[in-house]
Amino acid sequence: ASTIHRGIGLVHFPTTLLAQVDAAISHKQAVNAPHGKNLVGAYYAPLSIIVDPDVLQTLQDWLLPDGFGEIVKHALCQDTDVLLKLLDDHDGPMTDADFLERVTRRTIELKCEVIDVDPKEKREAIVLIYGHELAHAIETVSHRPGSLCCLSHGQAVAIGCVVSARVSVALGCCDSSVVDRTISLCQKYHLPTQVPPDQSIDAIMRALRKTKVYTSEGCQFALLERVGRLFNVDAEYHLPVADDIIRQATLETMAPVGTVILGVGSSGFLRRKTVSRNDLLEAADKNEPGAGWTLEGNAPHAC
């Protein structure tokens, strides 16, 4: 829409939870490229955004946790009074229509608050990229040929939030309770909290270098001071982090060998509830470097 005839009218009508709380609520439009996510795009505001929570009742169940990855991010970074309390207090199914409408509305309000005052995400809106620094890299690696766990965006964001919390602890920005809080909240909404064990830490670090947050000073991170508040230095919320700290935090988040994480991304073993040994061996028998596990014994930590 932003390029045809140098711009045509654009209306967003999101029909998944992830789109309703995040992707459609934006003036940033982008498409993925072979080397990573959102590498080609433009700033182009839609004329209207129409959100109808009733359509969420038509979704397959795996699509709801995908959207909660972004909702959890906002709760951890931005709003302990309303959104985090809604998530903590809810003890019913995720499909509850009233609950979905309330968390969707509140998440949209939170995102609009920051993009209205900071459309280029330099100050207040840095909250939006929390957890995404590693999420985009992990998501990209999970979509490689032979992957046993192809992650959706929301799943990758949840894992990225855990890594970002560990980076925050390593730098002394917050205490370890933030990591525990992140993991427990993600698990409540059926989100993974560990990097799939068939991913290579070296592949993740290579993918990280192709994201927009990687600079000559290091990867720029949003960090937590505590749940509900970002850490800042003289009102600067986007802070460089050395590769060795990122690598260690990611290693601490890697799942043990043999862990099966149910990925719901757009390729790989889609939404399988079990993965057999034959699946492992078949995925391992690939010619592409780093595309699968070796055939000898159990799967190694790095493929």
C-alpha cells in the first residue's frame, strides 16, 4: 500500500490476536527478507484500524498464545496496574471473550500511548522492542531447513523477554526475581521460555548482527529496572550490550538436549504434539550446514 502508485488508502482489519494487539496497531509496514524479519518497509499510517474481538472465537487454539507473547511484553514493561493485574487474576480459559476484549483493548491503548509521542521509537516507544532483540534472531534461525521447532513470532518474543530479563540482571539493572516473574507469566499463557535445543548459539549471534538493533557499539537493548519499568541512563532507554553478555544470557536460556518445544510457526513440524525418533533422524539427514542434528546418538546441543 505504501509503494503502489506512491501510496494508496490502507485499512487494517486484523483477525488474529497477534495482529489485533500489535502488528496492525502501527504506522510501520514491512515484509520479511531472506536474511531476517522486517528488513524492507516504510512508515505509512493506515486510514483506519478495525478491531473486532469476536473474530478471535473462530481461531484455532494455538493462535491465542501467539498473541499473548506481545501482551505479556507490555505487561512486563509498561503496565503493572491494569494489564499485568488482568493477566495475573485471570483463572479461566484464554478463549474467554470478556477477558480477551479487556486485554486486547488495554494492550492497544498502551501501544498507542507510546507511538503517539514517539513514532520513530527513540524514547518512550523503546518499550515496544523489549524482548525483540533476540526474538527476531531466534525466530529466523528456527525457520531454517530441518528445524525441529519452527517458532511463531509471539513464541519467539516470549523467549526473547526471558533473555532480555537475564541480560538486565547480568548488567545489574534489576534482580533475578524479574527473570522468575517473566518465566511464570509466559508459562501461564502457554508460551515457551527456552531456546529450542536444536538451535546453535553461533547461528543466533550471526542472525542478531542482521537486525536493526545491532550497531558498532553492540546490540541495542531495552532493559528492565523492575517489572513495569524500563531501565534508563539519562533518559536514554536503548543501551548497547556486549556480545559476551548476550551470548551468556542466551546460553542460560537454552533448553536441555531432548526437550521438545511445540513450535507453531509457518513451517517445520507444525503444531505436532510429539516428535518421534524417526522425526529426529529425518531432520538430521540434511546436506545444508546447520540444518539438522547428527545421526549419532542423542541430538547435540548445537546443530
